[in-house]
Amino acid sequence: MTDPLVNAAVAARLRAHAPYSRFLVGAALRCDDGSVHAGCNVENAAYPQGVCAEAGAISAMVLAGPRRIAEIVIAARGSRPCTPCGGCRQKLREFAGPEARVRMVDEHGQVLMQSTLDELLPHSFGPEALGF
Ligand code: THU
């Protein structure tokens, strides 16, 4: 497990606050400047207030400065890939083009599935649609 992006997602997963689902998730983003930003899911006793790992990683990225995501890794336990939820696909699309690579890995960093954002969110609505 030598890929720093995979390592970041696997490590972030262990920081998750997921006492309700017990489903720990880590996400890591590599930006166009090479920087890496990670997040974990943070659940809440008021269930709908929980936040996905991808959203946490995006917040960390925005706080640090970069705005362009080149690659995404999502880490969860088991052999079934943890694909991003619908809302997170759209959140990622704000900062990533359709060609961005998305890899789903297990808790050890083993790649379970590889995709592009376009495959996960076809015909997406992005900032370009508003002229940005
Ligand atoms: N979750 C994520 O953090 N990212 C995903 O891609 C899918 C699901 C979280 C939300 C919730 O805390 C737990 O996993 C179970 O749904």
C-alpha cells in the first residue's frame, strides 16, 4: 500500500465518527496541485445531520485552498465497494471534471472498483452549465 492517496483514505476512515451505522468511511482527494485532502464520515444522533466522508474531504480541501480535484479514493470495510452517495457525486462534481478517476478501496487499501465521475454521474450538471 504505497499510494499516498489510498493511504490517506484508509487512515481517514479510522477517524470516522460512526456509532450508529458502524460503517466507517474515509475519503481522500488529490488536487491538480498535487495536494491531498482527507475526510471521514461524522454521524449525528439526529441521523439526517450526519456528514459523509467525501463532504468532509471537500471541506478540508476548500479550507486549504485548492479548487480542482483530479482523483478521489473512498475507503470502507469489506469486499463491496463503497460508491459515493448521490449527493456526494454532485458535491464532487462541483470541483471535479467528468474524467476524474474514482477508486473504491477496502480497509486495507485494496482497490475494489475503479470508475470515473462521469460513469457515476452521467449527464451531470456542473459549474460550466452556469458559465463558470
Ligand atoms: N457514507 C459515506 O461517508 N460515504 C459514502 O460514500 C457512502 C456512505 C456514510 C454515511 C453514513 O455515515 C454511513 O456511511 C452509512 O451510510
